[in-house]
Amino acid sequence: MPDTPILLREQQYHQIKAVLARLRIDSCAKVVFLVDKDGQEIASLGEVGNLDTTSLASLAAGNVAATGGMAQLIGEKEFPTLSHEGERESIHISVIGRLLLVVVFDDRSSLGLVKLRSKQISQQLSKMFDEIANADNGDLESPFAGITDEDIDSLFS
Amino acid sequence: MTFINYASREINCKIVYYGPGLCGKTTNLQYIFDSTAPQSKGKLISLATETDRTLFFDFMPLELGTVRGFKTRFHLYTVPGQVFYDASRKLILKGVDGVVFVADSQEERMDANIESLYNLEENLQSQGYDLMKIPYVLQLNKRDLTNIIRVEDLAAELRRKGEPVVEAVASTGTGVFDTLKAVAKQVLTELRKS
């Protein structure tokens, strides 16, 4: 079945950001992202600067999807972590349920440290996200509930 | 899959352009990219072969504007059309909110259209979606060529559920934004229902 939409409340968003901030400090990373497996960026933190975080999120999801496909071909469920090491910058991706934790780091850190710290917070993020996914959002008013055809048309004018 | 962030007041939706090889999916995205103001779009990412055939996907984020204080952003994807990239097509359909089927109007591509449409239905199903329920638009592309099938005949063969049918020449932009608007409207209408 397709996943249900993600509704992220303000408080939950700030909680996620706080966890990412701690990971960033503990792992001496440049940037830390949380991305949905479908390629939607949920939160990012760090030296984002001119980094195109939307594209990075989409490509990270594509990367995990492709390697996940390879994993299944050889009889594995998925590859839970992926690392790409460059000359100066590197990326480490952990798969946490329907989330991807993406850490961008340079020579101020190391792959071992990033792996360790990512693993340490993955359970916490997983639990937080389970709560988000299973939350009763009946009290949240959809921003689209009262939208009119004119509102939609005005987006294209 | 729609993502609504109440903190940053953003809504993100995913639209996938599907269709047989060389039907003009990437051309649709390229035209949207070229005609959109820089502040409304991100980069156009193209994972293509050296001969410019889509290898994995094309991607561009497009910001349409604000609805009720929420920034409305569409993530546009294409799939690789060539038959042997089926595994990639399945992956790209994950989390889709709306689909555009780009049909090639040329007579000799009719079989490829039918095969690709069948493949779309099958791959949507494998991801838990039903073509009959998902926001969907049929675009008849390459209407400027000479060896094309009549619109009525194409629609009779390819139309599945009374979806909007848009005639297009993606290379010049004809019908490109009409197609996008038709699918985006359905996606937003679905959001209103939910």
C-alpha cells in the first residue's frame, strides 16, 4: 500500500531539528538531512549555504531506491547504510524505516564517527517518526480544506 | 506522497511523467524549466546517458505559489521510457501524487504507447496504487508531425477513465503548461477531499 501523507506539526519539526543538531555536533558533520524515501526533504541542518538541498534529497532517495533494488536482486531486503567518499566531501546515508538520514562531512570528521553517531540516534528518530505517522491529526485543519477552484486557478495565472 | 510541513508552511507533491521511449517526457520538463522564473524553480537534474536518453530520472522542483499561506511545491519527475528500464520506473512511482502519460502521436509508436500504458497500470498496482483513482492526465504529444493518428482514435485507444486529454507539441511548449495545470489541479482537489 502507498504510504500515508506525512503531516508534520511545528513542535515535531523542532524536535527533529534538535536531534539533527545534536547529531551534527557529535559527528562533526557539515550538514545533516532527514529525507523521506520518496525524496521529500523533511529537515536539514548545518552549513547549507548554496547547497541545493531539494535536489540532494531527491538524489539520495533515488540512490537508496536503486541500491535497494540491487539488494533485493541478490536476496537482501535492503542495504541499511550507504557511503560515498570524495576527495574532500563525503556522504553517509542510513535507512531508518521510511526515512533516510543523510550526513555530509569532510576531513573534520571520519566515516567511523559518522556511522557510530548516526546509528546511535536512528532508534530515536525511528520512534519519533512512528509517532508522527500514527498521530491522530483530526484537530489539524488541512490548508486545502476550504480551497476554491479560483484559488487553484490563481496558482497558474 | 504529499508532505505537509506546518512549521515551514510548505506542501510538497510528486508528479511523474510516464510514457514510451522518445515520447517527449524530458522535453516537457525542459520546457517547464526554461519557461519558469528562476525564483520558482530549482535545478533540473537529468540522470541521462551520453546520448541524452534518460537513464534513471529527470527531476525538477517547481514552486507554484501560495495557497492559504502554504507554499505549494511540485516535484516533477520523468521515468526512463525504454522498455528495459522497468525496475527504475517502478522505483520512481513510489510516493506519486499524480501521473501524466505522454503519448507519442506517431502511427508507428502506437504499439509502444499501449505497451507503456499497460506497464504504467501494472507498476502503479505493484506500488499499491490504482490508475483509476490517482490524479491522471493523458497528453498527446508531437501533434506537429505529419504521420500522426487522429486525436479521437488515440483517445479511444489510450483513454482510461475520462481523464483530461491535452494535445501538445512539447518541443515548442504547446500544451505543456495545460498538462501540468490539469494534473496539479486534480492533485490539489484530492488534497481538498482528504
